[in-house]
Amino acid sequence: MKDDNRTQWMQEYLDGTADAQTTAKLESALQKEPEFRIAFLEYLNVDVALSAAAAFAPELKSENANSWVRDIGSTVVRPWLALAAGMVLMALLAWGAQSVRRPHALVTSSTTPALRQGASVKGALLKLDAGAVEFLTAKGARVVVEAPATVRFESAETLRVFRGKVAADVPPEAKGFTVKTPGGSAIDLGTRFGVDVPSAGEAEIHVFQGEVIAEAGRGGGTQNLHTGDALVMQQGGGTSRELRSSAFIQPDEMPQLSAGLASGQRARARAGFDALKRDSALVAIFDFGSQETLPGVFRMAQGRWPGSHAPEFVDVGDHVKLDVGKGKEWPQLTLATWVRIDQLGSPYQSLYHTDGWQNETPGQVHWMITKDSTMRLALRGNTLAPGSAEKNGFPDSTTSVLPERGRWVHLAAVYNAEARTVRFYLNGQFDKEILQETAHPARLGPAQIGNWNRLDRKLSGRMDEFLLLGRVLGDLEIRELYLSGNPYR
């Protein structure tokens, strides 16, 4: 047992003089350390035996109590050992009753007023209509639940998810933390993992680091998943799928999101959005306020802000249809969006693809993410300047758009047919400019976001806010566009 005044804690606890801080320290040590629980049991045995013996020897003094117990022999101590053991059992039962009353988890960070920081939860059904909440379980697991969600902590070791996204960061002392879904369970073996239970469809398990046991419902057996694995939970088993690494808000993301919200960043984003709607060069701007706003096939997930909306593209063929800016040539064009991109292996991920490329119509616009995780802005019929360093025949950016951990990122591409340039920006920072020899005016019209041909243009992730502006935005304007819409502090 560690020597950190624990004997004093135990004695004050037994004397009834322990304050709340001492009691909390004692209970924490009892929860985490099996060897200390044994030591506490032994201490209780001695204390109860002394108390019992003192009833027969009122003159007993505390300074010779221990030697008195050793010397008194079986005539006094042994008859009371049974009573001592009974009293110890009663004490442990009382401590167990206190444990039953303890919360299963505490709220450590929140972006919704429904559950504020410091609130405790235990057993009740929790429904989140907006925002995200980070919990710290009594065993030390950090768990983020993102709306829309319905969950229940059945214990400090078990979370039942009826709907919603859950990301868990589980330290060794909380090993065994379990997330139960309608299709099965994810049992932690000391790791970071996510569970997605959509309102329609099968639950998914994604392992970001470590190992998880996937236990299918109705006798479907178990399967060990490791770093990078993902599984669709189905009755009787499961099928592998690609990892959706950015589909989940992670515990280390929560402080920045809650701080950004508290600083009034959402109001600044709304002001910036309204200013863009008044721009005379505006072609189109979408904040995806509801699933009915645009036609297509996609899930509706939460956007950058609590209660906001973002189309989420999961399966091949998921897309949003657009038809804007047709019947006019656009010699200048700025495209910008906020996205959470999963690290998947599709050759291209479609940000914005106009129809008609096959018809060889000059100026058709294709904005995408390449297999190198960089941006590309290709216009049909355009050619690169002689001696261009571009490797693939199209203007590509330099910096990867995929962060190491899931985050919202701001992407922008600026096209100027008159100057024959394409400029790329990532999170408000200029990345690269490419000069073209041939530069047709952009042609818009019928287009898709998320998937274009159902083959190799599969976008995986969420998109929140999409802008088409018929003029060039400069470096400072792009920077301000990013700063005003940034959800992080």
C-alpha cells in the first residue's frame, strides 16, 4: 500500500471526522486499487476488534492498545472475531451502498445547455437534440456523445446507445468499457474507438487505436478488431467496411469546440454568412438547413454548430444535387466549403462536379480531393502552362487536406480565367498558385456534391456550408472567411 497518509484517511473515516475531500480520496483509492481494499479490510478488522475488547476493558489506553490486543490472548479477542467480521461485512456493505449511489459519469465538456459541465449522470435515458457532450466515467473512460443521440449509462462500465455517434478513449484502468447497440456490443481492450448507431440502418464500430471485441447479437459470435478496422454490425455477424476516421468528435476536440462556442464564434459565423448572401457576385450559398433543402441521397448529420445540419456521405452514390449558375459564363469563380473528410482510399472525392464533362463542353468544373489527399480544380479544355510542375495534368494543391485527427477544415479554390490562374487555400492559408496556358470561362448548371459517377468520385464525410462566388476572393478575404466560420477557439 502506498504511503500517502492513507492510514490517517482510514482512521478519520472510522472516527466519523473525515471531511468530504478525505472521503473522496479514500473512495477513489478503494475503487482503483485491489491491494488497498484488502488493506482497508484488515484495518477494519483491527479497529472492530479493539472496539469490542474496549467494552471489557474501559481502562484501555490508546497508546498501548495494539500490544494489549496481542497480549490479551484468545480469552477475549477470539470470541469477538466473529463479531468483528460481521461488523466489517456491514461496513463494506455500507460502502457498497454508497457506491451504488455514486454517478456513473460526470460531464467534463459540453456544447449544449441540456447537459452542462459538472453534471452527473446515472441510469437515466439521455436524449441530445443538439451539440455534443464529453463524459468521464467513474472508471476513467472519456466518452463523447454527439447529437442527435439517445443513450443510457447502465453502469460506469457500460453505455447503451439507441441512436447517435459515440467516441471513447479508454485508459488501461477502464479496460472492458462496453458500448451496447441494437445489433451487438463493442467491448474495449484498452483503446480508442467509435460507434455509430444511425436512425436507420446498421450500427458500425470503428477502431482508431488498439483493440476492440465486436460481439454480435443473437448468437452471432465475436470478432477482434484492431487499429484501422471497421465493422457493420448485423444480426448473426458483421461485415467489414472502410474506416470513417473523422465521423466522430473525439475527446481532445471537445475543449476547442466548447471554447469556440462560448466565445461567440457562432454569431460571427452567422454574420459572415449573411454578408456573403448580400454579395452582388453571389452564385449560390448553402448552409444545408434541412434535408429537404436539396435533392439527393445522403444522411443528415450535425454540422459545425449545435443543432446545425450537414449532409453526411457514407455509401457509394451518396450525393447532393445542385443546379445553379447555368446559362452564363463565369470568368472568375471562388469555391469554398467546410468539410470533415474521412481517410478513405477512393481515388477521388467529389466536392463539386458539374455534368457534361463527357460532352467535351469547355469550362465544365470539377473540384475534388485526389488520392494524395490534395485539392484539384479541373476545367474541361484547360491546359497547363509550358514547363508546369504539375504531375497529373491538372492544377493540384500541395498540402494534405486531412488532419491527423478528425477536424472540420476549410477548403477554397479561386479561379481566374483572365489571369489564367488557379489558387488553393487550406484553413485560410494560401497554399499554391498554378498558371494555365488555356483557361476557359467556367460553366456551371446541373452538378453534384458527394458523388458524380458512382465509381471513383465517392466523398466520405460531412459538408457544412458551400459557396460559389462569381468573383475572385483575395488572400485577406479568404482568411476572413475562414476565421469567421471557424468552430474552434
